[in-house]
Amino acid sequence: MKKITVVTGHYGSGKSTFAANYAVRCSQQGERVTVADMDTVNPYYRTADLKALFDENGVELIAPRYAGSNLDMPIIDYDIPGLYETGRNIIIDMGGDDAGAYPLGKFAAFLREHKDETEVLYVVNFCRCLTYDTDGAQEILKEIENACGLKATAVVNNSNLGFETDESIINEGLKKAEKLSAETGIPIFCSTVPVLEKCKDIKGELFPVNIYIRNVWN
């Protein structure tokens, strides 16, 4: 992994689930990982709720002071450059769309200065509203890039229907991700696989995920 990984995408794309899985995986492989919850727009699905999971797996979490409380406020006072100097690998979980991307603009100059050590992953679920096709995915991507001042470096195909996902859904999403890649010049980082036993015939780099972040009514 690179020293800094920014995880972004459309609302409901599964970016927080991917960020959590990526953090745990990298930690299990011996990396020193810190997750920075920078989601200031959605209090219901966020990595700040996974502190116990991260503690169990040696992942450090930083989150807004009042995250998860009835005083939750969209205030980001992190010292990303200072954290970088500690030598830890940083995974930044951003909020959805352009509204959630604005806070990252505070660190855009620093991240551009360290572009060789920074990955910006655009997570897309082609089963979701507004990203059913590459036109919609590109529109969301442009809004995010303009808001945060950074360009995506890779695409994560997270096309899924939760536990109903099978290989046909992921493969269909991968076709669209390949089309998006061809249209934008952005390479594909991986395809996530939430139900591995149902998904044995998928090409490309696969990334099995656990569904750590669940609906509030479950």
C-alpha cells in the first residue's frame, strides 16, 4: 500500500466498508495503519463506529471528537502532515460526493506534494442510483475531484447487492469499470467480493470484504 490512501465515492457506494476492510487487511500484513474518518455528511455509515474492530486488529482510528453522539458536528481538526511524519500508513475515509470531498481540500496541497506516495481510490457500485452507467460514474467523479482538488488514481469496482451478490453482478460491474477506465485513463485497483463462495469466475484483482458496517435497523 502507499503511505496515504484516500477512499472516496458516491453516497452508498460502500467506500467506508472498503476502507475498513483495507485497513484491517493491511494491518494483518504487518503495516502500521491509521484510519482517519473524514465523513462529515453521513453519521450512520462511518468508520468511526468500528473502533472495537480496529482495536482488535491493531488499527489506529482518528475521528471527529463528537462522532456518534447527538452532538456530532462536521469539524475536522486532524494533523495529516504530522501523522504522516510518524511513518504510519494513513487511510482517509471521505464523505460521499462533492459535499463530503470538500474537507479534504484542506490537505490537497500536502497530498499533491506527496503524490507519489498517495493513492486516491474511487469506489463505485454500478448497482446504485446515479452510478448505473459510466456517464453517471464520471459525473460523480468529476464533482469529487473538483471539490477536493485531487485526481483519482484508481477505481474500485464495488458493484454488489449485499448478500444477494453473485459473480454475474460483479462481472457486469467489472465490464462497466473497464469501460470507465478506458474512458478516463484511470486503472482498476480491484473488484470487491462480498460473498466469495458465490464468486469463483471473476477476472482481475479480487478483494474479499466482510460487511462490518450494517444498516442501522439490523
